[in-house]
Amino acid sequence: MTHVITAPCIGVKDAACVDVCPVDCIHGTETSPQLYIHPTDCIDCALCVEACPVDACFAEDDVPAHWQSYVAVNARFYENRDKA
């Protein structure tokens, strides 16, 4: 399982989650609207969930139904980044 960053991160990108991630699997760019969790590098420690001030991080199985698209959004960020 992995964790996923969802809509509340858009425009905020607080980065508290980045600071606590023990495997450095949370990234974004200056122009990206939010931060993203790498779906295969995440070790499911849940530290990001606790650190996020806007409650944007969820375990993949706990992502609310209206934000399910963010599972693919997070994965797509890394697919595009790894091809560059």
C-alpha cells in the first residue's frame, strides 16, 4: 500500500510531509500545484498523515471517494518525471 496526497494540498504545498518522510518519496516542482507521493517508494509509515496541516495525505485504501482520482494523479507525476 502507498499513501496519496489529495486536493487540500493544491496551492498550499506546506512540505511538512517532506520533512518527516524517512525515504524521501514526496516531491513536487515549483510549478506543480501540489506535492506527490511516489507510489512504489512509499513505505507506508504514515508520518505524512500526521504531519500534514491540511489533512491532504491518506493511505490509498482510505482516500475519500471524491478524491480517488488523486491515486492516479500521484502516480502520473512520477511516470512523467521518470521519463524526463
